[in-house]
Amino acid sequence: MAGPGFDVVVVGAGPVGLTLANILGLHGIRTLVVDERSTLIDYPRGVGLDDEALRTFQSIGLVDNVLPHTVPNQILRFYDAKRRVLAEMAPPDARFGWPKRNGFVQPLVDAELLRGLDRFDHVQVWWNRPMASCTQDADAVTVTLGGNDDTTMVRARYVVGCDGGRSMTRGMMGVSFDGTTSPTRWLVVDIANDPLGHPNSEVGADPERPYASISIAHGIRRFEFMIHAHETDEQAEDPAFLRQMLARMVPHPDRVEVIRRRVYTHHSRIAGAFRADRMLLAGDAAHLMPVWQGQGYNSGIRDAANLGWKLAAVVSGQAGDALLDTYDVERRKHARAMIDLSTMVGRVISPTNRRVAGARDVLIRSVSIVPSLKRYVLEMRFKPMPRYEHGAVLHDRPESPAGTLFVQPRVDTRTQQDVLLDDVLGPWFAVMCWNNNPRQILGEPAFAQWKALGARFFALRPLTQLHWTGQDDPDVVIVGDRSGGLKAWFDAHEESVVFLRPDRCIAGACIAQRSPELSAALIDALTLTPRGGEIDSATGSLLYVAQPAAESTGAAAGSA
């Protein structure tokens, strides 16, 4: 039978699919999440959240629900076979508003993401609904869903596969999954009433048996132990084997309370394409990486943040379909870099040959003698940061900050004190000027264009100038630089005007006098029009409003 129409069908109710659905829900996009399972997954998976993921949860209004399930500022230490520290990671800054390393309990955080969808009448979740087939035509995708003793057909503008490493969506797209799978297996176990109790994490680069021990909140500790080639999965699943492994770590391995356990292999793979017409991939369906940098979960959340606003803009008629092509262009390079880094770290900590491990230990210790290299590791400067050279960004010079994430310090406005910047900016585009009035700098036509697109405008000032009213404008919010973080950013860059995307990536930046030209180029590059209409480039006025597609009745993204 024919089911109701949706703007977007999300296949997979894991963290990536649920985050994407929350983003779409906030922008009024009619969304259906389907999953072949009957409920959320509760077996061991991700244990680390980074600052970018928490910033995304902040953007969907759920970070306060997530934080009780986290361990912020978690230190990670690497030990040799004699339990001597090889390296330590304890990044001190929070330039994006949140700690860089956070332990967390994934099933509980996923449950908060699921509950977040209850806010939206236009978002539904269907359990026990495996996707049987997808057929694309010029206007939509027809999705056939099985389960519940019947078959349902749903039409949607787009389908996003967030259905894991064995993604059925990827198979229906005919997309390759290139890379390797490590032959090494790991026993992963979560234990209640943490028998160690300390708040941090360690990785043991012990050639006898590499291991990890991670505190993840609520008295839960994660242990991971390498399974040697001569040991079978059946041995690893024997309680006696686990007691033997834990005996190296805790005094009473027979007294632990096992919550869940699982045998894993590590994959280093990436899809040949993240988009095929009206079907897209995100999260593990698009890329898989070893656990050693804790970036599998976080990379998927980055996918959702990048893709969510673009789908909302296209579905609501505020951007052309070509904007979706920038998703693959932007996310592929960074996902690949994270896969390579995670794979490299795994190779460094996993050798079981004592000579190889000894040489590695000497090399790492020699690096730590050099203060600059020690800080490089301690502060995790080796972690690749997203920087988009191409896509929905414009670079007007090689040193342009375009394509990078803007900082998120704490700020004041005339009505709010000591708040994170994103909570002031809102969920859509933002145009910010340091020491200037955006209307005067942009000029009336460009100002009107961005206003018609739903953008908001901000005059950033030293805190001493917050209540000066000499340049007040009803369409401009005055922001006081409470912490000095904003001035520090502008001190480091020659640009003073910043155009921010909804995912807080800098779409473009320039000196004040160049902002009208950059504004016009950005609107063209991002294929933006206000709610399906067309703007008069001379006056900034709306010439006409296009009728939305039949399947789409979601509210315009800029209306939030």
C-alpha cells in the first residue's frame, strides 16, 4: 500500500540518523526515520565525544540532555609493557565551546537524541521496518519497507543511508566500499561498578597483549583486549578468558559485573561516492575507521551537521539541488584523513613483536623530549581539522579562513550574559562584522538579500562598547566580547566580515570594503534563493516566490 509522503527518509536510527533527523526537524522538514531493529542498539560501541560533536548537539538543543552522560576533559595516556607513560593527550583549550575529549555512554546519549525527535510532529520513527528496495525517478525516491507483516511504500524527495558498515542503502546505490579490514580481533567489554574508578583512560601498547581501559561515566568502564590469531572467537566469549584478561587490570576479576561484550574487527574503508542522485550516505555507511582516535562516532556527527542544513535548504526551496554535491566534496577529504590517522595509531600501538615495540617506545620517548613535539601530542594538534578547500565556501586568498570552523567563545548581548556564541547566532546563516554595522558595510541590496534568506546580523564589539547605542539597528544584534575570544580571532586574521553557514563553518570572509562583492559571489556559489524565489541583484528585493514541490510542505529553513 502507498504510505504518506516525506521530504527525507533516513535509513537507520543510530546516532548519525537521529542527529540528522533532529536537524531536519528543527528546520520544519518532514522526515521519516526507519530501522530494521525493534529498538536502539545497546552493545559496546563509541566511548569518546569531541568538541565538534558536542557543538552539534548544542545546535539541536540537546546538549544539556547529553552532558550528564559524559566525562569532560578526559586524559588519555599511552603506556608501554612496564606501565611507563609513553605519551599523554590532555588538550587544554575549548575554542569551539566544549572540551576536546569527553568520555560518554553511547546508548544513553543515543536515547536522548531519540527523545529529541518527540518535539516534532513532522518527524516520525518506524521500528521493525527494514528497507527492501529503493527506486529513483526524476522527482522522488520510492522506498519499499518490509516488516510488521506487511509492505509499505513511501515516496520522499531524498533518502539518506545511515545504516552502518553493512549499509543496504549503499548497496542499492551501487557504490563501492574501498579499503581494508584488519585481521586482528578485539574483545570489547563494558563493566558496571567500575573496578578501577579513576576518571581517565589508558591504552597499553604491550606486545604481550595490547589493551585499552576507558572510563565512560555512571560507574562504567570499557576494556578492550587484542585477541591473538591462535585464539578463537569461542575462546574469547568464554567467561574464563575474560577473567584471565581482567586479572592483569583488577585485583578481583571474578567479581566484576559485565554489562555487555562483543568481539570486533577494525575496518578502514570509505564509500566510492557519498551521493547518487537522490540517495546519500552518512556515518558508518559512508566510512569506517579503527577506534584508536575515537573518531568513528564523531565523524558521523560531522556528516549529519554538514548534510542536514543543505538538505533543509534544498527541500525548502532556499537552494538548488547542486548544493548537495558539496557534501561529498567537503566531507570525503576529512573522513579519509581520520581513517588514515586512526589506522596509523592502531599500527603504532598493536605490534606484538617485542623488538618492534621496543624500537617504537624509544622513538616515542625521544619525541617527548622536544617540548614543541610534546605539546603537539598533548594538545592533539595532529588531529586533522576540517578545512574545506572546495564546496560551499569561497576563498579569496590562500590564507583565507573560509572553510574552517569559527570559534565559539562566551559572549554577552544586551539581554543575555555569559552565553556561548552559537546560542546567540541561531540555527541558520549569520553575517558578523567586527567594529562595524553590517548594514552599512554590506550596503542595502546585499543586506536585504541575506535578510530575505533568513540570515541574522551581528555587530561584534569589545565588551566596553556593548551598551553604546550610536549605531543601533533593529536588524542587528550587538555582541560584546566577554572573554576576548572574538578579538583574538580577528587579531589573527585580516578579515573583519564573516559569513557563517548553519554548521558554523565559515562560508567566506573578507575585509569590510570587499563584503558586497563577496556577498554576491557567496549567494551565487551556494545557489541560494529566498524560499524558492529569486532576488533582484540591484535592489535586494524578492521578484517572485516559486511554488514548492508537491512532496514538500516543510517550513523554510530560515524561519527558525
